[in-house]
Amino acid sequence: MAAVGKSYQKFNPRAYLQNNYMPPRANFTSEDCVVPWKLRCLAEAFSTGELHGRTLIDIGSGPTIYQLLSACDYFEEIIATDYLEVNREVLQGWVHGESGAFDWSPYIQHVCQIEGKGEPWQVKEQKLREKLKKILPIDIHQPNAGLPAHRPADALISTFCLEAASPDLPSFQRALRNVTTLLKPGGHFLMIGALEESFYLAGEAKLSVVPVTEEDVKEALAKSGYRLHAFRAYIMPPSLKIGVDDVRGVFFTHAQKKL
Ligand SMILES: C[S@@+](CC[C@H](N)C(=O)[O-])C[C@H]1O[C@@H](n2cnc3c(N)ncnc32)[C@H](O)[C@@H]1O
Ligand SMILES: O=[N+]([O-])c1ccc2c(c1)CN[C@@H](CO)C2
């Protein structure tokens, strides 16, 4: 794990955002594009009303908040986490509305549109800023992911973290077991991740990724005591293979920790 941690020291949040959250990958004109696909998976999962409660923990938030936009109506407090201080600082900057922070408004506008509640995007933005109560350090390779003792979360979300922080499949499975201890029995876990990716770039950093298939993800969830509610896969079109990684596709999974 030391090697993974070392390679992350050069992770550049701005470059990472540029690579994955700006055009062409951030194209909202077609539902076939990857970002609208991810946002729709999350909006649909939360719209069922099955996921709600006091606390949602986001595992490996990185410098992004898109993954929390549909969650903020259903939880009193949202805890963001990341391994790198630079990412926690980027998130803090967005929460405080600092100038120069990444502009998530196209994402917020898109989510308000697909949720169809007629909610002004500035209202959703303010709501998320209020709910993002804590931004904590985390290490998914430590017991309880290294988080301070905490009442079990009502739900977990994690996007592109476990496979991007694990050198091999056994490590991925152990990391999933570690984060699962943070979730109450019966709690829901939404995960988005990369399928069959072996690396990605973030400025000077070239990060290794453990390539996982749909079966690998499903097996790891089963081994960690989850019941699978949904699994969807998006195949990356050639137009979105832009050299910043070798990702083949993106998975979305909704799982529930057995009682
Ligand atoms: C590919 S980024 C995902 C960022 C964001 N969740 C998204 O959806 O784009 C992977 C994140 O995992 C974090 N990470 C790396 N090693 C980690 C570890 N051992 N424990 C927890 N997070 C880690 C990195 O700092 C980075 O922010
Ligand atoms: O297409 N996307 O929206 C998208 C967003 C984030 C990431 C990827 C693809 C692929 N690489 C991962 C890091 O392992 C990060």
C-alpha cells in the first residue's frame, strides 16, 4: 500500500478535474454521454426513497461533489472523505464558495432537471454546502478505513475509489470489507467505478488501477455480505477514450448490507 500512497503524492486535483469533468467527458447534451449516465443512475437510486437517514459517508470523494447532488435531499449530514489533503482542501474551497473553485453548476443544473422537482439549482447547491458537514481523512486499507469511531452510517457512496487505490483484487476486496464496517446492517451502498482500467493520469501522477470486471465487483460485494439491488455498466465510446486512462467502461451498483 505504501507504493499506492506514494504515487498519490503527485496527484493534481485540477488536472484530474480537467481530464474527467470537463468536455468531452462532461457533455450534457446527450443522455448517452458518461456524465449524464452516472448522474441518472444516482438520481434514480435516490428517487426510490429507499435510501435515507441521518448520515451518508462518501468514500474517497476526491475533489468532486457531483456524486452527492441527488443524496442531499435524503440525509441530514453528508461526510466527505479523502486520502489526500489537497483534495480535502479543494472540497472545503467549494463548500465555502471560494473564488477559483471548480464550477459544478452545469452538473447541479442537470441533476435538478432530471430530478424534475423544479428545484432551482442555486437551492440545491446551497443545500449540499450546508449538509457537507465534515471532510475527513480516510485510508480504505486501514481497519474502519481509519475513520474516527463513529456511529454506523445509514448509507455509503463511493465513486472511482476502491479500484483506484488497490494494487490487486485481494486488496480491493479487503478495502471493501474495511469500508463496510462503517455501514449499519441494512444500510445501502452505492458504488460507481472503472471497469478493466489499469491506469489513469492526474497531472504528473500516473496512478495504477486494479482492473476489475463486473463479476469481480459482484463477487467482492457478495463476500462483504451485500445483497445486490442493481448493477449497470456503461461502455466507454471511442470518442471518450482521450488518453487520460485506459478505462473500458463504468459500473454503477446499488447494494444493501445484510441484516
Ligand atoms: C479516481 S479518484 C475518485 C474521485 C471522485 N470520487 C470521483 O468520483 O471522481 C480516487 C480517489 O481515491 C483517493 N485515494 C487514494 N488512496 C486512497 C486510500 N488508501 N484510501 C482512500 N482514498 C484513497 C484519492 O485521493 C482520490 O481522490
Ligand atoms: O468517464 N468518466 O466520467 C470518468 C470519471 C472519472 C474517472 C474515469 C472516468 C476513469 N478513471 C477513473 C480513475 O480510476 C476516474
